[in-house]
Amino acid sequence: MEMLQDEAVVVARPRPRPEAAAAVVAVRRMNSSSDGKMCYANNSDFQRVIASVTKKARQELAAALYRARGRPDSMGIADLGCATGPNALLMVSDAVEAVLAETHLHHHPPPPQLHVFLNDLPANDFNAVFRLLPSSPLAATGCCLVSAWPGSFYERVFPEASLDYVVSSSSLHFLSKAPTMRMEHPNLGRVYVSESGPAAVLDAYHSQFHADFLRLPLLPRRRDEARGLLLLTFVARRTARPTAHDCYLWDLLADALMDMAAAGLVDEDQVHVFNAPNYSPCPDDFAKVIAKEGSFTVRTMQLFDTTRRCLLLQAQADEDELPRWLAMETASTVRAVVEPMLRTQFGWDAMDGLFCRGLQLEFNSIRTGLCIIARSLQRESNSIRIGHGHRRASCAAVAQDSNVFLVLEKKQH
């Protein structure tokens, strides 16, 4: 059997005391710069791909909002979960560019004063974000006031009636905490919802998502507040019942953890009680929670699949090395996002082994997917070989995620 070499990155760092593993704590921050090569800033290319899909629509909506407001003298623009790294200013920069283009198009000087609010958890490296400002498009406008607002977006963070245009990309699938299960150990051997998992697990995730969404501070407390256009992009699923495709990355991590438990490297009971504070909702989830909240209408709800196709096209790897390259790219992206929550439960020492095992399982999964595609091509062309023209496209098809672009508009009363 073809195997990957152990390429887990071991980062030199002081070992803190092991975290208490009894409580399942929702750790929603990304890996920071202290995590070296595995930090989010170095492993956020795929999130940029997701943002690029919605860029045109986001900019059109920003310009339309500016016009609908009567080209006001000022606007409030916020990003929930800006993180750090090359994507930190991307979403707000797109909005600012669109508003200023609308201003210049209609010869409407001077430009509006744009208040830009950057939000993320207090552990986010906002200093690194602000070091990006001098070389960013925002600095050249002369009309942007940029500020950081640390805190959970499930709490009141911003001043009342301060926001007109709020955007969030690849953030709101994080829950405020792990869901509360109503029965003992209903999710044995899994860390998230799964295709064949108990209905009680899915119900618990449903409930937590609905409760969190209704707590978003952007939803106006008074129905006569005529402010706030919400543009939200996050991981989603297409059907009410989760499929294997919806859950496969979490299933790979669960399988890796159970392998480690069998080897005595982690406590199996800690695997059974851990449930990731993360949820990919379906359209029915959105419909129910928006109807319950009552003050917004759905302007856009578009489900789209995102692949790593453009990253594959940029990759310098040989064609035969693409599955291995893709597995490593996926493992690094996942590790940068979910390692803190797993580290809280299972400890620092387990992380390199966990993600090395996850990398191997992902590699095997990609190879299996390519074999299925190859068999399909064989039926069509009587040739089992995937040629150079097909392999990159096939890899991209295997590495595909579903997302939703949801735009909520304040109802007019």
C-alpha cells in the first residue's frame, strides 16, 4: 500500500500545563503566529477562494446600498471574523472599492466617510492586521477610519445603529459553544454530525445554531431600525440530512482520534464526549431561524460548491503527485482552523500525531475518489488512465466543499 511519509510539522514552543479535558470548551480562534507554519495566516488560501466567488455580488450590493441610502456622507462597514493574514482586509476593501467606484461614477465628490469595523476574538493578532494597512487599498482612499472591535460576534460588540453593511466570510459556521446533548454519549466515536449518526445529535446542533443566530448583535433590537444589510458566507450543506460528503473531514478526524485511542495515545472517553462547536446548516435551517427572527427578508440565498481548482492550477507539483499535494494542502487548512479546539480537549502532545494520521486518511480518500473517477472514465472511453488533462480537474472534484451566500435585508415598515 502506498503510504505518505510522516511530514507533521513540529513547532518548537514552550509546553503549557495540559488543559483540563473534562469540559468540552468551544475554542473558536484560529492558529496564531506562535503556531509557526501551521498558523492560519499561512494556510488561508482556500478561504480566499471562497471569498472570490462572492466578490462581484458583494460589491454590487455595497454600491446598491450606497445608492439606496441616498449617497450618504458616511457609512459603517464591518467584517465579522476578519482573522489575520492576507485575507484580513479583503472583505472590507471590496466594499470600500465598490462604494468609491459608485461615487466617482456619478461625480459625487467628496467621497463619504467610511467607518470600517474589524471584528474577531480578543486573541486575534490585530496588531498584525494593522501593519497591513499602509500597503492596503484602504490607506490610499483618504476617507476610511479603520478600528478593531475585539469580542465574540454572538455578543453586543458594536455601538447601536453604527452599521450599514456587515459582511462575514468563513466564520459563522463556528458556534458559540458545543451543543448540549440530551442523552449520555449519543455520538460515540464521532466528533460532529454524521450520515448515520443519531437524530438527537443533529437536533442538538440544530438547536445551538438557531440560538446563536438569534443572538447576533447585528439583528436590530427595534423593528423600526432601518439599518443593516447582512452578507454572510459560510460552510453549508444542501440537504436536511447530512451526507457523507458533508461530514467527511470531521469523520476523518474522528477516525484518526479513534485510531489514537486504540493505541493508547488519547483517552477514548474524551473522544466520545467531544462535539465540535461547528455547524454547516442547510436551507431549511436558514428559513426557520429567519422566519422566527422576523425583521429580515432573504434577498439572496445561493448555495455553491467551491473546489481547490485554482490552487491546483497554481501548484508546481507533478501530475502524479497531485493527490499527495492536495491531501497536505487540505490537512494544513483544516489544522490551522480546528487545532485550537482539539488541543483544548486532547492536549498539545496529541496534535502532530492526530494530523499526521488525518493526512494519511485524507490521502487515501482522495486516491479512492480518483479511482472512482477513473472507473467512470473507463466506461466512457475504455481507458482507465486519467490523463494530464483530467487529473487536476478530478482532484478538484474530490476536494469540493459546499457554501452558502446569504444576504439578509431589513424589512421596510
